[in-house]
Amino acid sequence: MGMVRSMVAGKISVRLAAALFASASFLAPEFSPAMAQAPSVADPARVVLQPHRIVYQVQLGPKGGSQGITGASGLMAIEFSGNACEGYATNYRQVVDLLDSDGAARRMDFRVNLFEDADNRRFTFTMLNRMQGQVLRDADGEARRRADGSLSVAMRKPPGRKSDFDGDVMFPSAMSIAIIAAAQKGERTFKNRVFDGSEGGEKVFEVNTTIGPPLEGDRNNRVEEVLRMPELASMRRWPVSMAYFNDEPGDRVPVYTLRSVVFANGVMGDLVFDFPEFSLTGRAVKYEALKADPCAR
């Protein structure tokens, strides 16, 4: 049972990192004939995301642990930087203690570094995931988009592993810009496939997104105090639910569902990660906007 819980926790950490990266970064793709088969993305002029640092406090959510997990506490921090000319980088760190039914704590420590280039052609990722100091995953890889739009993934860690995916696959930042653009247009759903480097770079996921009406009035009370600063006060925001599925046919249940408040500049608050086994919440406790370098795109 302990090994099962460890594996579940490892998968949770990778999905958390990938989902937060998707929400925090985007690129302004410039499509050329060589990329004609790449998935289309909304007009980037409609979405300008804010480089920032943000820290979330993690706790066990409303769904209690069915595999003996009775509590969770910790922090996850993200630093997002870059621009549409040079590409975007995300550095992610999460340290969370999980309590089992015996009251024993098991520490999860995860580090993720991601980069997408400005032309929607290259995505690099490194992930180091530990449980109680033991390495669960040490991955280092790169995805490149071929001339026909398909993706080729090559891993440096573990060495020699390769994967290929057809062209209707977005990178996380392209998915982020498309979802925000859909919200701005009043659309209520968005569906796509995404490659984000999780699961050791061996999978793509189907993401079904539901977008609620913009938050107004008392509905904004769910937004954390640190995100009520003047620079965000006038920013539109929506309740968004993103269900991640394995990309396979047949009846399926989500690998997990992320519910959150998404601001028009890509900042996220009031996070709930709903897994089949249990749920985690992430409440923003620190936010810092970073200087955005000028970019003519």
C-alpha cells in the first residue's frame, strides 16, 4: 500500500507542475508553411501574460484520502519569465508533506524547469521528483515539431528513449493562450491535446476545459487576498475547470481535474486539484509581478 501511495503522489506532482506551467506561460506562435499542420492558436495580440513569481500553500482538499492519506501541507512556487520574442521559461518547486493514517509524514520534493521557444517548434523539460529523499523520476528531454506538424520527443534522461505524436498536439503555453482567448470571446468550452513533458515525455493528454462566466461582485470573494492588489483588480477573471484524460479511446475518467480562477494575464488562484484518490488545494500566499521585457511581436 505504501508503494501505491508513493506512485500516486509521484504522478500527482508531475501533473501539478505541468498544469501550472500551462496556465503560467504561453508563446506567440508565428506559423509558416513548414508548420502548417501544427494546431491553430488564438490571436496572441488578445492575450498578454504577466511574468511573475507566485507561491501557493498546499493542503488536503475537500475529498479525503481513500488510500490512507489523511493530511497534506506544504508550498509550491513558480517563477515565470521571458517574452514572445525570446520564448518563455518556468521554474517550479514543490515541497509537500503527506500524512498517512498512522500520522507519519512523507515528504514530496519536486523541481521542474521548462522552456518553450518563441516559434512553437521546441519544448525542453527537466524534472527531478523525490519522495523521502528517494528519486522517483529524473527526466530531461526535448520535443521538436517536424515540418509536417508532428512532434518528435528525445530523452537525455533516461538516455535513448524516443516518442512520436501526430500534429494536433499543443504545447502548454499555446493551450494557455487559446483557453484565455476563448474565455475572452465568451466561449464556454475548449478541447485539445497537449504535450507537457509529464509522464517522462511518453504521453499526450486530452484536455476538456469548461469556462464559467467572468467573476463579478461577491463571486470574487473566492480570490485570495494577495491577488486583490490594484494591478489585478480590473483584470477579468473566470472560473475554469480543466479535465485531463489519457489520450485513448473508450470510456474514461479524468487522470485529474484542475479547478481554478484564471486571470486574463495568466495568473491563477484558488486552485483545487481533484484526483480519483483525493484532492489538494492551493491558495496563493505570495505574488510578485516581474518586469516584462519589451517585444515587438
